[in-house]
Amino acid sequence: MDQVDRVVYAAVAGTSTPNLDIGMRGLSTAANYSRLWFGIAGGLALVAGARGRRAALAGTAAIALTSAVVNLAVKTTVVRGRPDRAAAAVAASRHVRMPVSTSFPSGHSASAFAFATAVGDVLVPASAPLHALAAGVAYSRIHTGVHYPGDVVAGSMIGSVIGAAVGRLVRRFP
């Protein structure tokens, strides 16, 4: 798996995409500290009525639980170093601040999919656009050179599972 990660990472790094670089860098940065998701939650709470408020609650609760699981349990158990952007020749135009935490799993991806899944369970019409945005955030972490693809896949899976559990729990209690 490590070899596949490195090959795919190098292929992404070696593909020239100057028009995509700015957007991926911006999307990755917007998701720092879940600001993107909290902003969307605030919007849902303000404009989407009672169901929007429940969806916002589900999404923020899913982020909180996912962040705890990823940062306090998984990242401290599975210690994987960050990719070497210089060795892979990731274009400087793609760079975001390199996190100091370990690489596995991607916290950005986990939070993105936790939020999208939990909100989508409560507010179904929001599911597809939020999952598309979550996929963009997840890919941005590879594109900017701060994660291997396996980190992103694992984070996305963890977030999806926790988001589904939180979404179902919130739906059960009116």
C-alpha cells in the first residue's frame, strides 16, 4: 500500500495544473480548523429552518467526535510521516502550511466527510453537494502535497462512518 501511495502522490505532484493550483490551495486552507464546515452549518441554521438547525447540529457534532477519534486515537497510534514535497517536486504554487501532526489519517478529509454525511442524513438535498465539496477538500490535501492518497481515503472513511452514526442518532431524537 505504501508503494501505491507514493506512486499516486508522485503522479499528482508531477502533473502541471496551474489553473487548479489556486483553487485547491484555497479550498484546503478554507477547511483549516473546519472553518468551511462551521460556516456552512451557520448558514444552514440561519436559513434552512428547524431541519437546517438539526442538520447543523449533526454536522458540528460529527466534526467534534471525528476530530477526537482522529487526533487523540488514530494519529497517536499510527505514526506516519508527512510526504516530502521537495523530493516529489510539488510546485510551490500548490503549497499550504505543512501540518506538524502525523499524516495518517487526514483530519481535513475525516472532518469533511463526517460533516457531509451527518448533514446529508438529516437534510437529504444537501447530501450530494456537500459530498462533492468534501471530495474536493480531500483531494486538495493530496494536490497541495501534505497527504498521501491513503491518508485521505482512510480519513474519508472514518469521517463517513462517524458522520453516518451521528446523523442517524440525531434523526432518532426529534
